[in-house]
Amino acid sequence: MLSFFSQQIQDQRQRRLTAANRAARL
């Protein structure tokens, strides 16, 4: 259960980083 929650947080962080990189490119 805890690992699943950690996975969710990591996925969210990764998406935010990708979005930030995309915005920086534009």
C-alpha cells in the first residue's frame, strides 16, 4: 500500500517536471 502511494507521488512529480521542461522550451 505504501509503495503504491509512493509510486503515485513519483509519477506526479515526474509529470510536473516534464511540464516544466516543456514550458521552458517554449
